[in-house]
Amino acid sequence: MEPSSATPLPLGVTLAFFRHLIDLCGGRTKLQGHTTAQVCFDYIVPLTASTQLSLVEHIAADAATAHFVRPANWYISHAWSYLFLETVDSLEVFFAQQQLTDEAVVWFCVFNNNQHRAAGFPFEYWSSTFKSQLSAIGNVVMVMHPWNDPVVLRRSWCVFEVYVAVTTGARFEMAMAPDQLKLLIDDLDEVAYDRMLTAIKSEQSQTTVPSDRDGIFALIQAETSFIEVDRLIFSTILTWIKRALHRQVTFQANTPVEQALTWKQLRSLYRVESDWSAYVRCSEQIYHCFSQAHGSNHEETLYAAATWYTAQAKISQPYASWGPPLEKILPTVEARIGVGHLQTCYLRQNIATTLLVYSEDHDVRTEQLLQQNRELLLVAPGPQHILTMLTAIGLGRVYLKLHRLQDAEQWLSLAINDLNTHLGPEHILAALAQNLLALVHVELGRPRDALPVLEANIQLALRVFGKKNDTTATMRMEYGHTLYRAGEPYRAAAELDTLVADTNSKVDLARTVVEAQEARGLAAWAAADYAMAAACFQECAVKFRSHHWPRAARKCTARLFMVLLDASVRGVALKPTVAASSWGRIEDEFTESTDTPEVWTKEFCAGCHEAILGSLHICDVCPRGAYTYCHRCWNAGNVLCGHDEESFLSFSPPHRHLLEKNLQTFDGPLDAFEDAFRGYETYCIEQRVPLDERQPRAALGYEIDTRLWHPMF
């Protein structure tokens, strides 16, 4: 950000003055171990006692030191409890990396504020001073130590400076001393970064004077939000760490193994951003580094290859390109280092999670892998290890997908209890498990109970990850879908439309956007907007196929089928072109029979929780399609809402419906019709269609020739 032209630039000091001051105080050895506060009271206050001015004003008035004072172009945000020399080192490293060592002139509160009069000024003076000075300068650099829980962010005045940067659009950067950078690089992994995201929370910052905190928080809440403040902090930290790691891998990582470890750290950051293309590139680099260091058959190389394959799934590559080679790696690693080795368990978890999230037909295999992992991990390293807890989440997730809701509830409750105990309830993994448990409650017919949980976790995800993140987008999609099932289709539509607008431009979130559009179609159907519902389902079917999700495409096409029949029964006419293209897609999908033509793809009965076979029923009083029922549960009144049979809409499976429609509109020779009808009868017998659901010959509209035979006919 360019400095404001409306406000005169405040004065500051050059970096050279810090070195001059250190010499004046007796050198680095003399200041070793001193905090900035100690330097202020032990050296700066005595130094300026003769003039009773701020240090900047004091040296500006002396011809021997006036050359250190110029208009400031950087505002320094720091904590007084930091070691003074570490703060100076952080700034020198930062400005050297920015190639600004000679140009940087800094506004430093210890130097710029009059320390002789500071105690007498009220909150309003300090808030207006900091805001006006920062706004005028337009560039902020925050000194952050330690990297994973910066002290500076526990001070409300520093949070106030971030708030000013947010509301004025100032450039916001961070600085770190070399030894702190080394700690970051040594410590950084996915677990450490997630812990950092949980630890940093500007809303929990403090001030020495409690009323100052209240004033700061009132200003933040009036003009922005703590979420926006934290987002700026997190995005700045992420950008800075990525820059540091890129320098590390380019200039300092000498061996292939060192390079691989740095690429791993970079990949974990791209995971946070849901930048899957960069994630794939890092995975490729890791594989090549380990291959160069150890050869292609070493366990590290094999693990890197496996992660590269799982990365392919994240960019919507078909299962055939990553699934089979991924499965081949696991037994090789098991034989090499052991079935229960922690590295093997991480690999098994990685494969299971990838199959669960990015494959449609491998849920049983996923369950097997997770159950095996759970048994091994409970022995060592034990139930408190993060991988053991991740396995419990995975089992809950796969059982939710399989509609084994009691099992899902059990595993997710266990995971939440362990996560709350060992990582805390605000850790992002705890939030993920809470969200999944809330979705179990939605499936059990309690969407309103789930809404507060989903809302709270969306706020956490927005704070930690921002809008354009896979976890955040998925949570928002699930929230919109739950609003629809709770009977609020218009709120659901608004939420889902906003989500699509926020994420539609990000290629890495394409599949989540399609899922949001699918939920938007359901909300439109519930609101009786048949044209919108048909358009959503038709578009989603095409997009799901492009992402290699044929079962999801088939489910969307089946919903399109139900929308068209529902509209037809109600006398709602869609545009002829829309109706024709929609029926064309339905016929393309369902005309050809499959091994299970009576099964509704990915539709489960809300009464018995089994996959729906045969006729499907939905309540017309409740939001349409929110809960589906099989014929047996509908007939027995085993429905969540308690509405009677007459309140329900009933649908034959699409393939059977098309067979019946073909017979009803048949326009060929009688013997050809009879062949077609016999084919229909055979289908009903083989698929065990109940007698009361079969169409009788007389109801199909083709006249039966009852005339006697005559040679002249």
C-alpha cells in the first residue's frame, strides 16, 4: 500500500539507528537478555530525560543524530516482552530479504511515543495515535515469536494494529529472527501448523488495562470482525512461511533428503490453502528427491510415491490412474518395515482417506483398512496418538457414507471425546468430527439440532482457513443442505448461492461447488421452483461425470427424473427445450439396464437406513426429497415425520418407468408390442417387482385385437 497522501507522514528512524543505539547502550553483550521494555526504561528514558521528549524528537533535535530521522515508511508491530536484540535481528533480516535495508524508515512505538508522558494518556489518545500513524504509513511488519504461538498476538494493542491494517488495506508482513526461523523449519508439520491455527485467536488477547481491551474490541466489532483480523494474520504467516521454505529449498537444502523434507513442509501449507495443483507438484518433487537419495524401492520413496498417487485424486484424476498403483504399494511397505510400523499405518490411513473421499465404490475396502489401523494403533502408539484419533474419524465418516448411522455415531463420539481431551474442542480436527456427528443427527431426522453445531464450525473454518478452502466450502455446503432439510429452502438457496459465488473461480474446489449446486437443486425443488431444480440437476450430472463420479451423476439424473414427474403431476410446464433435454439425459442414463436396475443410486431409506430398492417415496408436506423411504417402510408408516400415506409422492425406479413409458407410447406392430410387454413381464419377475406395482396389460393403452381371424384381413 502506498503511504496516504492526505496525512503527513510521521517521522521514524532508519535501521542504522538501531545499531547506533545498541552501541550507545554498551553493545550487544550489554543488552543480551534484555526485553524491549527493559531497554525502554533502563536506557531510553534516561537518555531522553534532559529534553523530556520522545526518542525520535530527541535525536532529531541533535545535529549529530538528526540524519537518522526521516519520514517513516514502515510501522513496526511488536511485543514489549520480546528480547530487544531478537526484535532488531528480525527487522534486519526482513528488510534485507525485501532489499529495503537502506530505504526502510520505521515507526517504533518505544522510540516514537513520549515515554515520560505515556502513563497519563487515555485509551482514546492511543487508539487515535496508533490508527492515524499506521494509516498514514501504509506498511506494517509484525515481529512474530515464537512462530506457533506469537506473544504479540496475545496483546490486544497488537491485535488493534492488525485491525487497522484490515480496515485501511495496509500492507501487512511478518518478521522473524534467524533462530526463530530455524525452530519453525525444524518443527513445522501438518500437526504443528494445525495447532498454531488453533492457538492464535485475537479475540482472546489481553491488555494491561482491562478497559483498553474493551475499547479495542468495540472498535473491531463495529468496523470488521475478529474473523477478518485472524484471517489477515493467518494468510500473512502462511505467505511468509512459504517464502522462507522456498528460499530454504533453493539455497540452503543441500542434500536430496533435506530438499524432500522442505518440500514436505511446503506441501502441508498448500494443503491448508486447498491448492491441490501445488500440492501435486510438491508431491512429485518429494518422490524425485527420495528416489535420488535412496532408490525406487526404499520405504521413504515408496511412501512418497503413494502420496503422489493420492495427490492425483485431489485434482480429479480417474480412480484407474491412481487407485491400483496405490494399492500395490501398501503390501510392499508392509513387508519391508512391518504391518504395524507407524509409517505403514500413516500410509494405510492415507490410502483409506483417499478412497473414502475421492472414490465411489471402495467403501468396504476403506472400512477394512481403517479397522486394521485402529487395532494396530491401539497397541502402539496408543489411543492418544493423533493417527489413532484420525482413524476413529475415518470410521465414523465411512459408516455415515454407508448409512450405518449407529456405528457412525459411536465412532465419532469416541473421536470427539479423545480430540477434546488431547487437542482441545477448538482444534480443527475436533470441529470436523463434530460436524460429521451433526450430519449423523441430520440423517436421523434432527436437522434443527445440527444447525448450531454447523454454524459454529463454519465460523471456526472461516477464521482458520478462509472462504476458498476445501474444508470451509464443504462445511458451508453441508450447512446449506441441512437448512433445506430443516424446512428453510430460501435460506438454504441464499447460503448456497453465496458459497458458489465465493468459490466458483477456484478450480481446486470444483467438485465441492458441484455438490453445492446439487444441494441448490434440492432447495429449489422444495420451493417448487421446478425450472431451477431441473437446471441444477442436469448441470450437476454433466459436471459429476467430468470429475469421474458416475454414481453421483446417476443420482442427480434420478433426482431430475423425480422433479420432472412431480412437475408433470402438478401441471407445471417446463420450457419444451428444457423438458426435451432433461428427458434425453434421463433416457441416456437409464434406458440400458444394469445389474441392479431397481436400486436407487446412493439413496437410503430414512426408516430402515437400507439402500432403496424398488419404489421410492417422499413426503409432500415436508421439504421434497429431504428424506426418502423404501416401499416397505412407507407402507408400514415407519417415517420420521409421521404424515399419512396420502401425503407422499411415489416414484418407480427410472429404468422401470422408462420401460412402462415405452409400452404406453408404443407405435409399432402388435406382435412387436407383445414382445416388448413380455420383456417387461420378465423384467418384473427377475427383479421381484411387487405385483401391486406392476402395470397390467390393459393399462398400457395399446388396443388388443379381439376380432376373429378372416383370410381377407
